[in-house]
Amino acid sequence: MKAVCMLAGVPVMQEMAETIVEAAHLLGADEVVSGDWLEGRTDEFSNLVLKLEKEGPNSFEIPQVIQDNLDAEVLIGAFCPFSAEMMDKMPNLKVICICRGGIENVDLDAATAHGIKVFNAAGRNANAVSDFTVGMMLACVRNIAQSNYNIRTANADAPLANADNTPDMEGKTVGLVGFGHIGSLVAKKLSGFDVKVVTYDPFISADALEGTGVALVEKDELFRTADIVSVHARLSEDTFHLIGEHELSLMKPTAYFVNTARAGLVDYDALYAALRDGRIAAAALDVFYEEPVPADSPWLELNNVVLTGHLGGVTADAQRKSPLIAARKVLSFKESGNVCLLMNPDVAK
């Protein structure tokens, strides 16, 4: 069996280089080809990933390494675009392994039509993102990031945006928009802070939260009552701008907003206006419509926002284990036939 491992020659993906080949051998490949789908365009990585999420895989040309190996049976990669055109040209292709939680880089309908099974590495960076989210809350609420910036720019006495109302975490209400794997881990990690946690998630029931200490509420109630709102939903056509001017208008003027999920979940123009006008206290943002944030971005003019460069899921541990998580799902499917392991279960019919 021949497998092609699609790497990305950027430092943030280097930890995956060894285990992605290990994953191919785990699947039984006796011939493994590795290649960089970026083809030297490492400086474009962030923008290409954003393009993938917005426009999908069919807006990309087939990477050369795949064109050179159209007889492969397995493709493994994290962000490489897997298009319908590619699948049309690969008659032997049986499995695509995505080494990340999202599948925006795969034409799932085309894969199903071709009988190609698609697996992902759901949960591979859930610990990393949930850790980071709690860190972002503290960095924002307690001015850790702002104070560090002030000191480094020889402006240690600069006023902090929330200087008149810097809160403790204890006794506050944290609202989680989305209670999947990451949201549930955030709630668990916040339990030691003696906060009240509520969540809005139309896909779960109150019974599912029994024993977690988390209350299920409607979206408007969450935004009205939460002292910190943190976003953990999956981006789709249905959740685009899930949070807009209406939701932000419900927030307390002392409330904080955290987004470590996807920029498209939030109307950032409305969020910017709320922060600029002081209608909410501050925000901590790890994701943006344009990444990296350009030097002339209006976000840089605000002193009540913590900005990071899409780092939430980026740890060496998460990168290393991602290909193996996806490969083990393939093996588990072969053993059990459990279609829940597939991202396109209709292909098994």
C-alpha cells in the first residue's frame, strides 16, 4: 500500500513530521512518500489556511507531490487541500486522514461520491486550546498581557483599561458558547476558580450536563448574565456570525469576551465597536479574519484587547499526536465498522 504524507514546511508543523510517517506505517503502508504541499510558500501559510477555511479545497491546484503519486491509496495531512479534482485523478485512493479537528480542507461530498473514507483527529488539541483559553481569560481580566507590554515599552505607569474595576475570578459567571470537547475541558479547568459556569449549546440537553456543575441556558441569557463569555462553537454556514451586535449589546459593561475558536463565529466589526466605545470591558482574541494581524490593523489601536496569533491549539504535544489519533481511528473502524468514526458515514452504506 502506498501512502502520501502531506507536510507543511513551517516551524509550527515540524513536530508532526515524524509521527505523520509513523501513522502511515501504522496503517500498513509499505511505501511512504512525504512532500511539502506549500511547495516553498511558507510565508503564505497563515493566509492559505484562512483561504481554505473560507473558500474550501476546490479553490486550490493539486499539489505537485500528489500529482507525482496519483496511484496512492492513502493521503495523510493536516491543512493540505484535498479537492474533488484530486480525487477524480486518484483511482486507488481509499482513505484520507486529516491530522486536525476540522475538515474544511476536504471536499467531503466528492470523497463520499468516490467511496473514499475520511477520518480526522478530533480532540487532538482540545487540551491545548482549553489551557490557552483559561490563560487568555486571566491575561485579559488581570491585565497580565497589558502590564507586560507597558513594562517592555518603558511605559509601566500607563493606565490599564479596567483599572477602576479589576475583578477576582471567584464568584463570577463564565458563559461558554458551545460545550463540546473543548468547552467541557474549559469548564473542568475553571472549577478550581470558584466560578459559576453556564453554557449555550443547542446540540446538548440539560440531562447531558448532569453532574458537571454547568447550567444550560438560552443564548440571550448567557450574554446578559456572564462576566466572561468564551466561544467554543464549530464554524459552519449555520454558525457564521453566531455572535453579533445583538448579543454584544446584552453584555455587561464590566464583562469580558474571549475567542479562541474561529473568527467567523463573531461579527468582529460589532465587537470592535463595543470595545472602542467601552460597552464591554475588554476582549482576548486568538483568531482573526486576516492572519497574521496586519501592522495597520485598527485592533492595535485598542488598549482593552489582548491579541495572540492563532496559538491556542499549537503545542508540540498536540502536533505530535495528531497523525496517530487519525490513524488509530482508521484501524478502529476496520476492526469495529463503527461509522461514527467516519467524517462521511454515508460512504459506508
